Amino acid sequence: MGIEIDILWLTILMFGSLGVLLMAGLPLAFVTGGLGCVFLFVFGTASELNILPSRIFPYMTDYQLSAIPLFIFMAAMLERAGLIEELFDVVYKLLGGLRGGLASSTIISSTILAAMVGVIGAAEVAMGILALPAMLKRKYDPKLACGAILAGGTLGILIPPSILAILFAVIAQQSVGDLFIGAIMPGLLLSGMYIVYVTARSYINPKAGPSLPVEERVSFREKLHLLGSIIAPILLIVLVLGVIFTGVATPVEAAGIGTFGALFVAAMHRRLSWVAVREAAMTTLKASSMVLWIIFGASIFVGFYILKGGQAFVAETLIGTGLGPYGILLVMMVILVILGMFLDWVGILLLAVPIFLPIVLQLEFNGIFGFAGPTEGITDPVKAREAMQLWFGVVYMVNMQMSFLSPPFGYALFYLKSVAPPEISMGTIFASAIPFLFLQAIGLAICVIFPQVILWLPRLVYG
């Protein structure tokens, strides 16, 4: 028989000890898993100990999760093939003649790269190595240059095939394909907002983002030739996403197609070797293992908290504030941004979504400022629930972008600092993120106020 404890004190103990151990620098997977086991033994019962295998085994056998290592291998193989360098080279030569063209090229390259990679770290590091020196060499404002890389790199968490979308779908028990399609419009919207911002800043202050010198620009014929060199990877992206959106293949099957296609594209570019395959496989092993260990640890921690009434406690606390559905959603979004300052995205997903999603599904979002809500015109309760899940899922993913840029501990900030030249200080990187954080907040508000930004394309595709 475990020790009886009030849910308020259990909440303070569990999340307080979690914060202390994480600030001490211990790995998230072992902190959450270890604390979950400790609290189970101290405050749980013999029957509740069954939570250990019952929480872990479903994830070990979940078919959809097998898409994660396949997409990671696909991204790693394309990187080893040198396609990221080629992509940036092509786009910056196409747009370099415009003011702010290199910054816009960085964002466009990051958008395409997001559809290849699906994770933020790889995009931030690759663009930091390639784009930042190129912009600094041409006298770009360091804050504008760093901001373009930071904001563009975070698109990897939103634009399909996003690893976050796959994990969210597994946790929320919904369709990965729906999340992929729902995230496309918000992803392109944010990408477009970033490009408009850097272009406007460069035209207002030409010194912030000068155009390429005339001697470095290429002719129209050379531009066509350059485009030919990136057709293969773009066709691969279209193929992978196309078979998912048309229903020809599941995301797992599409990931398999993408993996084979990445090997084929690498061979086309004469970059396929046993060394490249081995390095890509090791990258996949490390990244996949990290994700799965965090899933196991966090699911035990959150599972015990929910079992003890934590979800009901959080729901009662939030609803008791009297803020209304959109006010409660705003509180959740703020909590997610704060969590993003300290935790990585996998940990936030496993800790927050199992608690927040059931609360969101209890509330009625009937629209705000006179605009329609996410379930407007849907009479079938099952379809209304699916629409709510999809809307919240993509809103959550957009919010996660903000958490990556939030000082002082946003992960994207440190990814960029790890590859930035010594003259780029951490303060410069922090300052560069602020304007793009505001843009992300505007994008998030648009997705909340106008849910059709998320729901229109899935309804068009699936009816």
C-alpha cells in the first residue's frame, strides 16, 4: 500500500523534482523514467506497478512509430549526398540579385529542407554552416542573418514529414496523414511571413540585406541548369508526400519509399558509398534511440500522474479560472512556450499532450471575434471530435516552433551558436530571434482565430 498524498502536493513534488534534476543536467529520459518509478513505489499500490509494462509495451509495438527511423535515415542519407549544399547554392543564386535575397533563400531552402528532414537540429546546423558565413561575407546584418536561419530551421517541426506529427498522432491516437496535410498551410504561411519580413527590412534598410554584386549573379540559362540539379530530391519529396495524401500508402510505407529513394538519389549524385550508408545508419540509431527512451520514461511519469488524478486536477484548475475555452487555450500555449525553454520537443509532447488534449476536447470552441470555430457546420460528433483533434494538433505544432526560439534555453538558439563564427555572440542570437518570435505568435493567432487555415486542405483532400 502506497503513502496517501493530496494531488496538489503530488503535483508540486513530481514537477518540482523534475525541474531540479533537469537543471542539474541529467538526461530527460532517465529523469522522467526514474522519477516515475520512484513515485510509483512510494505513492503507488501493487496493482499500479503494472503501469510500467502497460505504458511501455504499446509504444514498443506501435506500427506508426517505425516511420521515425525511416524518415531520419532518409534525411541523413540526403545530407550525406551533399544535397543540402546544392539546394542552398541553387536557391541563393536564383534569388541573390534581390535585396535580402540570401536571407529569403535561406528561408526557402529551410522550407524545402523541412520536407526532407523533419527535425529541427539538422536544418539549423546545416543552414548555420552554409548560409551564415555567406550572408556575413556579404555584409548582412548579423541579427537578420541569424534570425532567418533560426526561423527557417524551426519549420522542420511543422512541415511534413514532421517527426513531431508522427509522435503526436501516436499519443493522440489520430491519423498521421491528416496531421501532415493540416500542417502544410500553416507551414507555408509562416515561411511566407518570414520572407516578407526579411524582404521588407532589406528594402527599408538596404544595408541590412544587400543584394549580390552583379559579377556574382548568374544568367537565366545558368539558373535553368541549376534547377536541374535539385529536381531529383524535390521529386522524391513530392512522391513521398503524394502517396500519403492520395491514400496510396501509409506514412510508414511512404517512409520506406523515401528511404529507398534517398539511396537512389545519392547514387545519382555519385555520393552513395558504404561509409555514407554506415554514417546515416548510426545517425538514425542515435536519434531514434533518444526519441524512444524519452517516450518510455515520460510515459511512465505522466501515466502515474494521470492515474493519481492529475489530469482531472489540471482540468479543474484551468476551468476554475473562468477564462473560457480560448483563455484556457492561451494559458496552455504559454505553458508550452515556458516548457520549451527547458525541455526538448519530445519531452514536452509526452508530458503536456496527454494532459492537455482531453481538456481541449471537453471545451466548446465556437469561434472568437465573430469568426467560425473548428467544428462549425459539423453535426456528426465523431467528425467534430476529429476536427478538434486535428486543429489542436497543428496549433500545438505551431506553438512548438515558438518554444525552440524562446530565450534563454530555446534549443534552436544553441544549435545555431554551436556552428556560428566566434564574433556572433549569444546575445546577438537571442536578439535575432525576437522579431521572428513575434511573427510566430501572429501565425499561431491566425491558426487559432481562423481554424480553416488548418482544416481547409484536409477537408478538400478527404472530403
